[in-house]
Amino acid sequence: MIFMGVDGGGTLCRARAVTAAGRIIGEAETGTANLLAGLDQARVNVVAAMTAALAKGGMPPSVLGDCEVGLGLAGANVVSLHRAFVAAGLPVARFTLESDAFVACRGAHGNADGAIAILGTGSAYVARLQGSFTSLGGWGFDLSDQGSGADIGRAALRAALLAHDRIGPADGLTDAVLARFDHDPGAMVAFAKSGLPRDFGTFAPLVFDNADAGEPVAAAIVEDGVRHIAAAVDRLAVLGVSAVALLGGLAPRYRGRLAGRIAPAIVDPAADAMAGGIALAREAAGLPAEFS
């Protein structure tokens, strides 16, 4: 029996395969597995990541049929998308699907109570209390994901257009964003029309770098993200959470800004989301979540 944990977010899909005793066979990553960005693409990238993880251990794709898989995919909290993905199936022995935030929380706190704030291309929050999960946010780029890389990047483009039209203030950030498009607003519109969340998210490091340098427009964008994140984490505190792990590519950028502004203590995660996916797969197989 082989267990597989899959963590599929807005930018990357990561898979880890382990033996029944917990020995790592291999790990691999592919592109986005966000169900909100397309079910077919997500399925292709999930299968590719799992196949590549097995290949790292010298195993052929046919071994997928022997795998017990725990999937954590962005967008799986939307019931219609969850059902559609499960109905399409995967070429594995069995799989269990949760949102990427749930498996990340399993990995971050093991079997203990706690919460996570996922701060990457998207944003989402999960609390685990007495074995039950409660989620906040994570409703996708169009209506949610405040403070995420995609949200921060989109705000930067908006600010740059306002600066171009001399409606809003200009600073080093707006100048840098405009320069990336050769100061052509039409090129920015074309980018935004076809851009996925991960595309907007590529501008997030530029925003944080300029905020760190004291550029006022960038600092205001980041501060707005901090306010949204702090409000969500404090809501988790009301539910009874005393510790939160910050996860995702922007977690290091936000950690210092959130320290002292949120009620729960910020803690380091015990393990990653792929470990949480493996725990989910083991539970589905009727085994303890953790290896003995």
C-alpha cells in the first residue's frame, strides 16, 4: 500500500508518495490545481504530480492504481466543484478530497487543536477544534482572498493606472508596475483580462519590497492586506483558537506585521500540507493519521 498526499493551490500542485511504513518514495510538483481555475486542468496537474512523485522512486505510472490518496485542493470548499471533481475520478485505488486549507491545518497541527492562515496566491483560514474544522474565506479571487498575493498584485495594477491618469498618488511601486508594461495602459488591460490569480500574484513581491522601502502607495496596499488578515485571525480566536500557523509564500512577509496585532499566538507549523494529505489518506483507509 502506498499513501499519497497532494497539496494543490493557485500556483503549484505538490505531491508526496510514502510507503505504508512512512518512508518517502518521492515528491514532485506541477502547475495549479485550483478547481476554481478549471477542473480539467486541476485533474491533469494532480495526476502529473502524483506520477512524477512515484517516478522519483523508480515506480511506473501503473502504481497509481495501488495508491491511497489524500487531496487538498483550492476551491474544493465549493460544493459543486467538489462533487464534479470526485465524479470525474482519478486513476488511484481511492482518494479523499478536502480543501487545501483543511489538509494544511492537518499538517500544521497534527492531531492537536489549532488554526492556520494560508497566505499565498490566495488566502484562507481554518480552525481545528476537537476534531472539527471551521473555515473562513478562501472563496476565490473574484470575491475573496483579501491580502493574498493575487489580491495584492491586482491592487498594485489598479494603483498604477490611477497614478497614470493622475487620479491617485504615484510612488516607486506605481512607477515600477507601469514600467513592466512599457507605460501602456492597454497592455495592462489585456493582461488583466486573461490573467489568472497566479499571474497577478507575481506582482506581490514587488509590492512588499516597495513597502519595505517606505513607498507610500505600496505601504497602504500591504496595510490593507494586514487589516483583512488580522480580522480573519481574530475571528478564529473568538471560535476558541489560541495558536495560528502562517502558511504560504507570503507568510514570512506578513509575520512581523501581524505580531502583536492578532489575539492567537503565531506558531511554526509541525509539518506541511502534503503530510496533512497523507494523514487524510490514512484515516480514509482506517489507519491512524500518524505513523507509529
